[in-house]
Amino acid sequence: MSQNILCTQNPVNDKEALDALLKDKRGQQYYDEMTRLEVDTAALSKSLNDTCHSRIRTWLELCAHCGMCADACAFYLSNEKDPKQVPSYKIQSTLGEIVRRKGNVDNALMRYAMDVAWGKCTCCNRCGLYCPFGIDMGVMMSYLRGLLFSQGFVPWEMKIGSGMHRIFRAQMDVTVEDWVETCEWMEEEWEDDWPGLKIPVDKENADIMYTVNAREPKHYPEDIAEAAVLFSIAGENWTVPGEGWEETSLAMFAGDWEGSQLQAQSVYDAMDRLKPKRMIVTECGHAYRATVIEGPYWTGQKSGKTPIETLHYVEWVAEALRTGKLKIDPAKKIKEPVTLHDSCNYVRNGGLSQCGREIMSYIAEDFREMTPNGDHNFCCGGGGGMNGIGKYREERNTGQKVKRDQILATGAKLVITPCHNCWDAIRDLEEVYKIGIRWSFLKPLLLDMVIVPEHLKPKEE
């Protein structure tokens, strides 16, 4: 067996191993070692026998190579309709080969499969929407990622992200102490403009338990404060958990199903401990998918649902506007042309397309739909972990041409993106293509236009 140090089949379970990976600039040593990583064919064969059952094997056999999935793929369209970017080809040349060879594959095929699984696909599952046989490409690509992770063939950043979840139960090195201190800091920072603002931690029996993306305490703490203000204006009885506050799952992107289970369970444990009536997930698509759609199955929830009712942030905003908990000042509605990006994970894969449209009806005077939109919208280009993988940055940028053209066709200069990955991707799209747009989450826009009750306004000196 090879004497690899960083690129091994072992998951990252301790800080020493995590720090070693972090010190490897751009993963140079990691990827060099990957060229010498031996495939444990016996383990891979056993994994296929144990987990690759009739559904996936039937899908692999059923594909008629009709090409209906081709035009559904942003990477195919953005790469001059390269046949190797057709989703069915990407699956058949990777997972299909591994299955046909019963796991008896070499290093070269596994590295090729990694390049396809993370560098040519965001697991948006738009292709699956158009397959006449109902073949779920997203499930198969995720399954492929799991096989690759188990053998150590996973991008450097995803190996790090998986380790973060295993060690910190967060996609970044944010401890419980860091999280609680950030909440306290935001209370203090926003006190002058919002007297008495509180971000309650570990309050039992609240109506809402709010959970976030670790990027917020790490890089965008104002997002937490904005959520607190809007909950306060709406008169909500809410809390955040001290532990189990992180909703996202880079472990899911990495194909680390054990790490994914650990992450989701930490949130469910917070539900059990605090006993809120329901949970609200921040503006993040993959957080919703990981904890609300996939998490129940990873953790063995017999209902197939989270232990308590869980809503994405767009659901709560739509509800708050509909019921009058949040009221919009008509004079402060968005006047300029504005469009909405639909996140794959809570729209196409979560069924929440109408929430965004309902919100737009309250806040925008000139709302312009992308074409196509809703369940049929194209991925931002950065989903599935692709935003954070330096090795595939050029592939990501090329794949964003479709989203660029969608936005340009609307004539809008403001793009509302209620999802962290999408927000990042559209920010980067502007940096690369310079099409003259702005992008925003919902929270700061809402704060600019909601009617604030007198008792929440600062007292004049």
C-alpha cells in the first residue's frame, strides 16, 4: 500500500489531521499523493454488493441514451454541447464503469470519476427532471461521490469540509463558544439602532428554533442580527441553540454519509433538548436539503421527516408577509427591475418555488422572471460544493454562462438569491463576467422596507 500522509482512505476525525490538510497550500501534496493512492478493490466490491441495489442498477441499464438530459445540463450547454458533458455519459463513464467492473478499477478511473463527480456536476438534478424514464441522476452522482469518498478520491477542500463537520459539527472551525460570543456581539453592535435586541440562546419551548450557515458567524455575522431584528418586528418567540446551530453539510457534498449523519443528528438533538414548536433554516439551499430532506434518512427517522416541523427561511418570510407579522411600506418597495434566482435544493428538490413568487408580490414593483424559472431554473453553477473547490474553478466559471445569460435576458440589475451558495456563485459570476448586477439575500432588503413598530425604534435624544 502507498505511504500517503494526507490523501488516504481515512476520514478526518481529529484536529491534528485537519491542521495538516489546512497547511497544504492548495492541496498540492494531497493531489500529488492521490496519483499514488491505491484502490482497495475488495472493499469497493463489498460496498457495491452491500449498497448498490436494484434501483441504481436498473437506472444504469434503463438509460436509452435518448439525449433528453443533455440540454437540461448547464455544463453541456456552456461547453459548446460537448458530448462528454451529457449527464448520461457522465454517469455511465464513471459509476457505470465501476459497477460493470464490480469494483475492480484502478487509480486512473477513480481520479477521472472524481473530476466528473465534482468538476462537471453540481447535483442540481435538473437532468433528472427531464428524463422520460425518471432516472434520478442526482441520486446516482451522490452515490458515486460516496464510493469515491470511501476510497479517498475526494477534492482537497471537501476532505477538509468533511473533517470540519466531524470535529466541530460545522463546515468551518466555529466552536460553540465562538457561536455564542458572536450572538452576544451582534446584540451589542446593533443595540443603538435596535434597543433591547436579543438573540436568545437555548431558550426552551420557543415557537421557533433558528439555525444558520456557519459562514454567518464566521464571515457575515450581520446576517444573524438581521434575522433577529425581523423576528423581533414580527413578534416571534424564538431562540437559537447553543449546540446544533449549524444547518449546512459539506460532508454531504463530500459523500461522507457518516459525517452527514453526525451533522444532522446534532440539530435534531437540539430540537429534542429545547423542544421548540418548529425550526426555521436560514437562507441556504443545501442546509435545507441536508437537514430537512436527506437528514431524516441518514439519522433513521421513521417518519422520513425532521423531529419537528421545519421551514426554509423563504417559507417563514412568505408566511410573515401573508399574515401581517411583517408589513411592507409601499413607498419603500423595490422600484427597479429585479429578478429571483431559484435555489435547486429547496425549489426543484424541495418544492418551494411559489414562496419566492409570493414574497416578490409584496416587495417588488417590477419583478422579472428568469427563463426558465421555478422547478426548471438552471443551477447557479456553484452548487454541490463546486464553489469551494479551487481545482475546478475554471469549470465552474464556464458552467455559469447559462446563468449569466438568464440574468441578462431579464434586464434586471438586482438578483435576489435566498441561498448562501447561490449568493456566492452570483457574486463570483459578476466578478468574472462583469455584467453590471447586484445580488442580495432577502434579510437586508426586508429591513429597508418593513414598517417598524414604535416600541422598537430608538428613542430620540
